[in-house]
Amino acid sequence: MDPHLLRTYLTVARLGSFSGAARALGYTQSAVSQHIAALEADLGLPLLTRRPVGPTPAGERLLEHAGSLLLRLDAARADLARFAAAPRETLTLAAAPLALSPRVLAALPATGVTLRTLPRDEVPAAVATGAADLGLVDGVAAPSDPLRLPDVAPHTATRIAEEPLAVVLPAAHPLAGRPGLRLADLADARWLDAPGAAFPLGPLRASYAGPAGHGFRPALRYEGTDARTAAALAAAGHGLVLLPLPVAAGTPGAVAVPLLSPRLVHRVELLRPTGEPGGPAAELAARLAAPAPASR
């Protein structure tokens, strides 16, 4: 299966247009049509309907594989390119928003740094494909457990922080005076849907909602990445939100109540390609190598 043909197919399927894919890829429309025809001939199956343009059932199945296959190829190319490359004098760091703690920011080299904020699920791919030298990814896990990351390419993950979690509610909320809260007791509450700035609702709904999957209803959706804004929205009564306790504390008009059950922490890991980094990447990795004390 030719990866160039596969990339063309993925672009046509994503855009729903042969002409749009031609513009995006810098090809002529006839070249795009030839790529699709060649891929269909290779696989012996029709992959796209033409009017309207869309994947066939076989094409849908191929889409399940195409993105990860192309990503692995890009990761392999980037990994091999590192063998011949001299140590870089600059550093590109890809980081999920909640992974950027004051400790991390203080550890950054004084010059030559590009800091790129990405959704947490995109950070491993950025490191694997060479778009970033290092990555900082965060998530919720049991204490000292590793994060579950996409299987993009071999990498090294190092824990650099674990922090307690808190539910952020308005100061006047009936539960604001509790010493701690259980997620199972909050499934029927209204929540703020802020996947880029707080713990996403999907895993909460999957783990703690009722048998029919109901619960953790979103009251308002926030598509930004600023956790302080998410906490302020919770303070204004737009829904509860789950955040690291150090981030949640101190929001005017809000109360951050520690999460008691289940026993979970906000975990941050440093991602780097296999092998030893050089230059500023090695400097930052060394500064963050000693993990912060785990939450108790």
C-alpha cells in the first residue's frame, strides 16, 4: 500500500472533495483521481463514492487504519533523521495546557525556546514526528500509575509531577462546605464541558454514570485552554469542573473541594524520543528529571 496514495485518500475523505484535496496537497485534480483509482485497484475494493464524495463501507474501515499508519511512517522518518542530525541549539516544547506549571516555566532555558500549546492527545504525535523536541502531557491517574498515551512511536516518559484534584463549585453551592467529595455522588450535577482546560467529561461519564450512560450533563461548553477561565465559569454557576487543586485554589467566588473518591491525581509526564537528547532539550530534561513528590 503506497503511503502517498493513502495520504491522498485520507485527504479526500476528510474534505469530501477531490478538488479540495488537490488544493490542499498541491496536486492537480486529475492526479488526485488517479491516486484514488490506483489505491482502489491495489486493494480491489471501491473506497469512495463519487456523487457525493464519501467513504464506502470498505473506505470507512480503511480510515480506521490510515491515520495511525501514516503517523507511524512520519514518526519512523523523524526517528531516523535524528541519527544524522547535529544537536539542535533551539528547543521546541509541545505541552498540554494543564502541564505548564510554574515549576516547568521556571525550568525553561532563557533563550531559543518555542513553546507550543496543544491538546493533550496531540502532544505524543508532535514528539514522535519531530514537530517538537520534548512534550509535556497530563492526565488523571491513580497515584504513581503511568498515563495511558496513544501508541504513536517508541518514547521515554518521565513523571515530573503529581497533584491532588479538586471539584470547583460556586461559593454558595450546598456542597461547598464539605471537606471532600466523591465523584459518584456528583453524576447528576451539571458540569462544565471544558476538554481543553479541565478533565474531560467523557471518561467521567464512562466510569461513574448510570447503566444507560447518563450523568455528568454539560451545562456550558468552553472550548478554550485557560484553566483559570474554566474555574471562573464554575464560580459563576455554569457547571462543576475537575481541576488540579493548585490551579483551582484561589479563584474568586469559587470553592475547591478536594476529591476523596476515587483516589486519583493529576499527573504530568515529560515525553522525549528514545535515545538521549542534546542541546537545550537535554538541559530541560535534566532540570525536570527529579520528580515532584507524589500526593498523599
